[in-house]
Amino acid sequence: MASVLNQPFFQDEDAAYAKLESFVWPNGAVCPHCGCTDRMRKMNGTATRPGLYKCYACRKQSRVTIGTVFESSHVKLHVWLQAVYLICSSKKGISSNQLARTLGVTVKTGWFMSHRIREAMASSTGLPPMGGEGQVVEIDETFIGQKTDMSKQRGYAHKHAVLTLVERGGTSRSFHVDGTKASDLLPIIKANVDPKTHIMTDEAGQYSSVLDQKFAAYATKHDGLLLLMPPPPDEDLQCNELLVQDTSLKKHFAGHDFVQHGKGEYVRGEVHSNTVEGLYSVFKRGTKGCTSTAPRSTCTATWRSSTSVAGTQSSWAWTTRSGLRRHCAGLWASG
């Protein structure tokens, strides 16, 4: 069986442009400047750049790469397509260094290409909410790397927090968050999940703490534990008043079940968070496989925004996992 990378559009520039045009312009060439479709003509001069068109309505030249990640790049389009294939078909990622070695480009070019391609994998704003009536969305957080302004310590305060939402049988979305408090997570969850959805998590308190809103919340120390209680009717105890929200997910969604990992419970019938845990497994193995270690500077750049490089690729690969191999093996081979 011949290598997929022997396909003409991976080796020839004209074939690469023809392949991209079949994706971007399935119904014929469209001028990116004026939107005209019936007066676009391909220029075939001996000194003409591959894939160049001229619109005789606005008199401007253009190529199919305008408005794509391939725009304004000196890298040949057939090399770009090789990079796209390698990144999309690598379940656990491929490093910029490995990409550069495979394609025969510099490390800077490999880094530039990989970041552009992964940025294209990022979910755009305005997507419809996940889930819906009868659907289940699993929610969990993980920690990775080390913040530049903090030294390593016990716990996770020195690491970057990532929140992930996974719809069973559907899509996933990952977000860099400042922390794992309810005030950090609940707005993101409410903005991205349909209220008719059934939520499943672990026993983390930020998902399930419920306080009667007619009481003020008080905290007091008892045997080293922090207890929350309503104010006493007559007595004046030595305690600190807190402002506490009702963060129960049951209040905002159709239902909320959780498993108690701390007690060794991981599955209870249909109640589990193993789907999102599986995504994190692939994501962390990919991160370690691509970078070996996660230095603080790398992680700061990676997790500074919700469109983080590694998280974006992992979520995209998870979302498209059912058709990814078929797409790569079939669609590319159809050229």
C-alpha cells in the first residue's frame, strides 16, 4: 500500500491548490473582495503564481488561500497540506520540532505552521450550547504546568487550571480558568451548556454546595474543619460572616449526579465522569509526548487563553474522533 503522502496534492503545488479549491469553493471560484462568482477567471501565464485568479468585476487578483490559515505565508501549499495531515492524524499530537524534521523546514517555520493549524481547530465564538433534553455533559478540571510567578508547592495552587466539558457522544470544549472556585466555573458552564442537560461530575464542592438562601452563611472552626451553618437566632457566636452563592448545578440544569472518587466510587450505573477523564488521559500523554516536560514559560503561553494550543488540539481531536481516521484515509485518498 502506497503512502498517503504520495498523493499528488501533497507533492505538487497546482494539485494542492486544486484540492483546497474543492474544499473552499465547492460550487466554483468566489472573489474574496467583492463576492462575485461569474466573472472569476484563472490566470495561466507562464510567470503566474499557482492558483491565481482575477475577478473582472472588481479587477482584483486573489487565491483560494485568502481567509484561511495558509494566507500570507511563503511556505508552499503542498507542504502546508502535509502538515495538516500529520497534525490531524496524530492522536496524541506532534511537536513543532518533529514537524520541522519531517517536512524539511526550520524549527521556526514548523512552530509557525503548527500554531496556525491548531488555532484553526479552536472552537469559534457563538457556538450553540452543548447538550440538550435527554443529553449528558460531563464536567471536570485538571491542572498542568507551573505558573511563572509561583514556586512549586504542595497541592495545585502553582499549576494552571483547565476546565473541560464533554458531551457524551458529542463534542468537547476546554477552557483555561483562573481557579476552580464556583465563581470561576459556573459562568462558563452556564454559557456553554443547555439548561435542559443532565450534568455529571465528581464530588467537588464547587459543583454541589447548597445553602438555603433565606439564611446567611457562617463559618466556624470545629476540630480543624470549616463548617457552614445558619446564624443562631439568639446567641452571638464568634464566627465570620461569608458571602456564599448557591452553586448547586441542579438549580441551573435538568439534573446533577456525581460520583465520589474520594470513597473509591468511579461508576454508579450511568453516573460517572470517565469520558472527560479519558480526554484528559489523551491530552496529558500528548503533552508529555510532544514536549517531554512542561516548562513554566511554555505553559504560561499555552494556557493564557481559552484557545490554548494543546487543549485546543485535544478537544478538536476528541470531537472529531469518530470520523477522523475515515476522513484522513478516505477524503485525502480521493484526490
